[in-house]
Amino acid sequence: MTTAAAFFDVDETLIGFKTMFRFLAFHLERRGAAPGTYERLTATLHRAAADGAPRAEVNRRYYQFYAGESAASLAASGRAWFTHELADAPFIPAPTARFDAHRRHGDLTVLVSGSFFACLDPIAEHLGADRAFGTRPVIRAGLLTGQVVTPLIGAAKGRTAHAVAAIHDLDLAHCSAYGDHSSDLDLLRSVGHPVVVGSDPVLTAHAQLAGWERLPDTRAAAEPRHQETRT
């Protein structure tokens, strides 16, 4: 019987880049979008972030790019994208080794990310994750509307951990969580064994004050191919 869960942020915690942006570039090229489309679309997100838009709002704007697209087509594109990325060894070694250790130990392994099914489903399948929670696009008649239910950002990650614990009758004091960015703070605070990946200054300060464990973010993956805005 499972008695603990291990929650993992994905982008730059398990995998060495921002999945949403890498997928978008791949998907646009795959469907034959005009040159410069990626740069034009992502420039709107960079401007919003620079102007101080909340991360949840930037996340919402990203999913507007997929309005009218087939969910099945995006899922297929996601599988092709991930196969392409695997050639560059995208996983960060230390936290990925921890994921494998939790899985072997019998812990419930849970991915928690602001990304979405096109990116998360093939990653979860590859890792053998028990659950994967991401931002849920609204889908009607098989097509994305461009809207989302709730961006899985910040406090929403902490609420997800509490919901999973309630469903599986787990004590969060016995659970672990891994994150690399200050937006993962609610997730990390929700468990008894938080682990900071990398050197985010906000998380590093909390780790030093509270005695949280830290892991290096030495990356097997190449640097991102495009400038990316955190979502």
C-alpha cells in the first residue's frame, strides 16, 4: 500500500528546459507555419512578463495560441516532439535519479506543471509517473478553445498536492516535493520533505532558513534553443 507521494515540478526540475516553448517551436514547424511565427507569438508573452503580468496570466495567454487546434493532433505532435527531444538527453540527472528512487520505493510519483498534455503525457509515460497534472485547456468537440480551466501555477500546485493526498489518504508530512523556481514554493511548503533543485534565490533562502535539502541542476540537456519566458 502506498504511504507517501513524491511531487515533481517538470520544467527545469526534471527536464532541462521549458517544455511549452520547445513544444510550440516544434509544433509550428511541424505544421508548416510561416517563418518568424514562433518569434512573433512568444514576443507577446515576453512583453506581458516584462510589463509585470502575473505568471498565471502569461500562462493563459500562451494557450490562446492553440485556439481551434485538434486535441488529438496536439497529442500526436507532442509524442513526436518528445521523441525528438530524447535524442539530446533532456533530463537533469540528480532529480531524475530521485524520481526513479521514489518509484522503486513504491511512492506515488506525481508530476505537477503549468505545461499541458501534449508535453506532459509523453514525459510521464517515459518516466513511469503515476499521475501527471498540468494546466487543462478547455476542449469542445475535440478542439481547443484557447481558454484554460485554471493555470497550474503557484498556489494551485500546493492545492494539487493536498487534493492528491486526500484522494489517496496520504499524510503530506511523509511526502516529498521537488521544485526549481519560487513559484514552486507552495508545493514545497505543503510537504514534509521539500527539495530545492538549482539555485533560485527565493528557494535557496527558504532552504537555508528551514534546512531544506538542495540538489544541483547540472544539466544533461543543451541550452534552450529560443529565448523563453517562465510560465
